[in-house]
Amino acid sequence: MKNIIITGGAGFIGSHVVRLFVNKYPDYHIINVDKLTYAGNLANLKDIENKPNYTFVKADICDFETIMGIFKKYNVDGVIHLAAESHVDRSIKDPFTFAQTNVMGTLSMLQAAKLTWEQLSEKWEGKRFYHISTDEVYGALEMTNPEGIKPPFTTKASSGKHHLAYGSKFFTEDLKYMPHSPYSASKASSDHFVRAFHDTYGMPTIVTNCSNNYGPYQFPEKLIPLFINNIRHRKPLPVYGKGENVRDWLYVEDHARAIDLIFHKGTIAETYNIGGFNEWKNIDIIKVVINTVDRLLGRKEGEDMNLITYVTDRAGHDMRYAIDSSKLQRELGWEPSLQFEEGIEKTVKWYLENQAWMDNITSGEYEKYYESMYANR
Ligand code: NAD
Ligand code: TYD
């Protein structure tokens, strides 16, 4: 029996990781530690909440005493740390909360793991602290190929499935950190703390930096679920700037599979970048989403293009993110399993079939927040 804490398990990516681990490893006890902020939603875990190897603990990762108590009570062997404030636009309005949760919260998890594990006779043996981070810590890449080209990669995923590359450079694990938003600055700081705990105390840590995820259960403040819901209700689609910014999109279950693989097989103290080889300009992805929603709702494909509304750009908006995940492919054999077209079809279908999940979030407080976000644009 292994006891594993997954923090942020009630959020978007965390809920997929919890589901995968609870179902795949009946001999592991999964302890989901989540504060249930606006982004945490236990409805994301309805299908596994009664499994015998799953426990939910409502706790704030910044509350060090409580986290110490959880480590003691459950005899914890491993941590997969996802809890964070995750939305760039919110970080621009409220950077303090991001520093508090992402930096101090991570430090609190690290210190609790250290104080607990270093007292054991076997010390770090069999222990692992795995920190989930973002590609945004690397800053922005240049758009040197504005029309997009097929890069000459040799790996299976990239040669067969790669979408377009909008520049010749990619984020590799050895790049210097150059975060621009308060969100990415707070994640960069937390990554440094994790590595410092390895270098200073010998804690067995791993860090991964992943590109933009999409799929079921994503909070509808992020581009894809927000736009699916707005198209359904024929509300305007706020496109920041010219819609030319590029993101590298990965289906969330592929990220969860990578986390499983790296947690078990990754080398201690290493960093792995995880991405989809799947760069899209925002405006192009938005058109795919509009066409897909229209078709699945029985509307004429493209009839909702007129909802596209260009609004003031996000402050400090990073131009392009593109991950080179060839290290992970080479060393551990991971690659994205879904073509983007399949992933987006599955995703749109899921949101349209789970309207109660969406309506539960978008009614009430969130609606007021969303309206205030766009009131001044
Ligand atoms: P999310 O916002 O959907 O979920 C975050 C979860 O953390 C929520 O359940 C929330 O309740 C919980 N949480 C927040 N503050 C907490 C606190 N103080 N104590 C305990 N729990 C707290 O986020 P997500 O998109 O699932 O991202 C998960 C992780 O993956 C984050 O660390 C994020 O930086 C990273 N990441 C996300 C993406 C992406 O595209 N979404 C890409 C790369 C990396
Ligand atoms: P988002 O989903 O917030 O992820 P991130 O900022 O972490 O990349 O945004 C994805 C892209 O979509 C980003 O370039 C900002 C843009 N965007 C819009 O144009 N309009 C929107 O309403 C949102 C939420 C995002």
C-alpha cells in the first residue's frame, strides 16, 4: 500500500490525475488535498468519490500545521502537487493570492514532506515529491514563421501528428526562466523552491512543465470551455488583441498519463517538458471550436462566427508557447495519443452533454465575476 497525496485534485487537471490513479492503482491510497477555491469542484470526481482507496481532505496547502497533520495521519509516501491559482487574468488583478498559494503553499508542502520524511529510518527511500508546473515559466517565444510550417522533426508524434510551428525555437528543459505574468512568476518561484529542496536537503523531487491543457472539467474562465459555453448561449467571444497569439494544446488525459509515467519512472531531480506538438493561433482554434459547436448543436457550421469580438489585449500577453517534449518521448516513451481534431470533438461533446455541470458553475457568483471582467473592455 502506498499513500499518495494529490493536491488540487478537485480542479481541472487534478481531477483527471486522481481518477486515473484511483482506478488504475487499487493498492494505492489516494488522498486528495484541496481547499475548494472557486476552481475546485467535487462534482468533477463524482464517479470515484466512494472508492475505498480514495479520501478527500478539505485543506489549504498554506496551512502548514494542517498539512503536517495530514502527513502524520496518512504515513505519506509521495506527493503529486497540482494545487495552485492557475488563471493568468486573475493573477493580473490579484497577484498576492498567486504568491501566497503558489509560492508559500508549495513551500508549506515541501517543508511538511521534509520534516516528516527526514525523521524516518529509511529517510528518502521510496519517497517522491512531484511538482506540476507550466511552460509559461520560460516566457514567450518569437513568431518567426507567422504562416506556420511543418517542422522537420523525426519522432513519431511530431512527424505524423505535428500541427504547425510558428517559430524555429521551442521550450527545452535547459532554457532560462523568463516569466512575464504574476501567474508564471509565482510558478517559476515554486519550481525553484522544489529544486532547492533537492539540492539542499536531498529530497527526491521531480518537476514537469506542461503546455496548455484542454478537455472535460476545465473551469469556464479558460479559453476553450468559456467559448464553448458562450457559443451555446450566443454570447460574444472576447478575443484578446488580434487573436494571433500561439499556444501548444494538449488533451488533459494525455497530461495525466504523462504524470503517471513520470511519477513512477522519471529520474529524480530531472525536469521534463510535456506538450502536444500542437501549436495553434487563438483565432484559428476559435474558428474550429465555433464550427464544432455549431455542427453538434445542429446549427449551420460557422453561423456563429459573428460572435467573435476583438477586445483589448491582455497586459503582457505572451506571444507564443511551444514545447519540445522530445526528452520525455526519448527517455520514457510518452507521446500525445490524440490528434487535436479528435480531442476537440470529444471536448465539445462533453461540455454539450454536461450542461448541468457548466450551468452549476456559470450561474451565481461566477456570472458576476465574468461580467465584471469584461465590463471595462
Ligand atoms: P485549476 O485552477 O483548475 O485547479 C486548481 C485546484 O487547486 C482547485 O481544485 C483549487 O481548489 C485548488 N487550490 C487552489 N488553491 C489551493 C490551496 N491554497 N490549497 C489547496 N488547494 C488549493 O488548475 P488546473 O488547470 O487544473 O492546473 C493544475 C496545476 O497544473 C497547476 O499547478 C497549474 O499551474 C498547472 N498547469 C496547468 C495547465 C493548464 O493548462 N491548465 C498547464 C500546465 C500546468
Ligand atoms: P487561457 O485559456 O487563459 O490560458 P493561458 O493564458 O494560460 O495560455 O488563454 C489561452 C489563450 O487565449 C491566451 O493567449 C489568451 C487567449 N484568451 C482570449 O483571447 N480570450 C479569452 O477570453 C481568454 C480566457 C483567453
